[in-house]
Amino acid sequence: MSERQLPARPAAGRSAYERFVRPVLYRIGRGDAEIAHEQTLRALQLLGRIPGAATIGARAFGGSGLARTVFGVRFPSPVGLAAGMDKNGIALRAWPAIGFGFVEVGTVTAHPQSGNEKPRLFRLVEHEAVINRMGFNNLGSAALAARLAAYGDLGYPLGISIGKSKVTPLEDAVEDYVTSLRRLYRYGDYFAVNVSSPNTPGLRSLQDAGHLRELLTALHAEAAALTVAGLAPKPILVKIAPDLTTSAIDELLQVCTGAGVAGIIATNTTIDRAGVAGHPLAGETGGLSGRPLAETSAKVVAHIHAETAGALPVIGVGGIVDPSDATRLFDAGASLVQVYSGLIYRGPGLIRQINRRLP
């Protein structure tokens, strides 16, 4: 998809990233979005090696003035990087320089896996949207644990998203999640249980009450054992799909509150294509993210906030391509927000703009 197909926006309102950097990125690999993603991560990895780079972001958004504590974790800014961007944690030293207050790596699985067949990442530029069917491509939780051990203290909160390996039968999913939690527990500040990706066969069935209760019970038991062994307790969150009915969300919330879940991440990508109907890539399978998800994610966040009377913190994610989108999620009841697709379309300036707009 070429830069010429972007929605018309006044030139004065477009950032230097949008005018000069993005067109170059879109030409990398003959327009292959995944190649551009990989090369961007490598560039950020190099940025992270520059002494003092991590402090640039803190100065950009005003330092501790935006700090807040959610589920027992202190976040220097409530704006974080969503899972999926830096699955294997190769650029963790660089993200604060962009202004992120926290980062979520993964989704990581117990077994290394290459993911689904390529191509599997598509830009729908007119809609400021992305479709992906990556399939949890990652080096595995053991490799991530080794990398995080080498990093040492990152200086900001790290979330770790864990999921089921494709080779693991659904009936053995619990042990798969528990294995990753055990390997990574000492390194994460919170853990996100991903049961909502549309790109691993059968995964979303783990959102059903019975399956979810079994999974969360096992994860909390493992966490308790690790705490007894001397590790600090860590919050466990559940990431849900935007495609659930209201009654399904309510049932899921009952399970989560009963199991002692610390928070909800709302939402993952959607399989709905109403927001991109007619686009030549709309028929690609996978999860849709970006601007078309903004209204749905805000509604889900608002429902969870109302249903739990604000007692269950929510990380709002989905559709943030403008500071007003983040404001809408905070107004809906989100305690924190995460950005992914918006970074692709609006660049690092978006993160600074959101931080500056916060009270």
C-alpha cells in the first residue's frame, strides 16, 4: 500500500515522521510490512545501546509528574507499548526514549515457533489499520528469560504476555502457560494471559468460563509456589477479545474476579471487518487492529469499568492513533493504555502527544 493512498490530512498537521520517515519505511522490502517491522526493531536495538538514550523519553513527557500506581506497580507514565511489537524483547533499552512508561513483550510461548506462513502482516493504510496473522512467532520463553537476565534492571515496568504453543494440544494448554510463567516470573512486573488471539487455532476457547478458571487456578498456584520460594508476587492479568458478547464478558469477569486476577487488558485484535469493508485486503485472515477498533475497545473498557465498579483495573488498547483516542479510553475507565498500530501510522510523536495531554 503506497503513501499516496493515505487519508487526506492537512500538510501542516502531519508530523515529520508522517511526511518523511514513513514513506521510506513503507518502501522497505518492496512494501513488505514485516520486513519493515524487523528492520525498525534492529534500528531501535542500536538506539538502545547509546548511553543515556533511555532518559530522553522521561524528559520528553515530564518525568514523574505522570506516574501512577496500578495493581501495585508504579508506572512512570500510563502510556505503554502493546505486546506484539517487540515479541522477543530485543529493543527494550530503546522504548523509554520514545516516551513509553512501560512495555509488554511477547506473546511468548513455552516452545519456540516460527509462526504462520508469510506474508502475514498487512497495512490497510486508508483506514490506519493493520491485519496480522503472525501466529505467536517467537524464540520461546526460555530464550526470553535468558535475554531478560542479561538486561538486568530496565528501569521501568515490564509486562510479559504468555500464550499457548501451536504444537501443544488444547488439553495440555495449562501446562504450557505454567511453564512460561515459571521461566519468566522473576523478570516480569506483571503477566498478561493471552487467551484472545485469533491466530492460534482453538486459543479463544480458553476464554470460556471452565477453561479459563482451570488456567487461572493453575497459574496462581504456580505464582504462589514461586512466591514461597522467595520471589516477589506479581500481578496476573487477562487479555480479552473485542468480539465477545456482553454476557460472555460478564461471565469472564466473574471468573477473573473469583480467581484473583489483578486486571483486564481490553482488547486484543478483532476478526470483524465492518470497519474496513470494501478494502482489497479486508478478506485476509487474522486480527484487525488500528483505528477501526477504537470505538469497540472504548465500549468494552467502559463496560468492564461499570460492571466491576472500577475495582478491576483495565489496560485499554485498540485504535489509538490520535491523542484523543487515548483520552477516550481513559475517560471510559482505563487506568493505563497501550499503543501499537498508532506507532506505525503516526510515529514516536504520538506517544509524546498523549503524555503531554494527560492531566
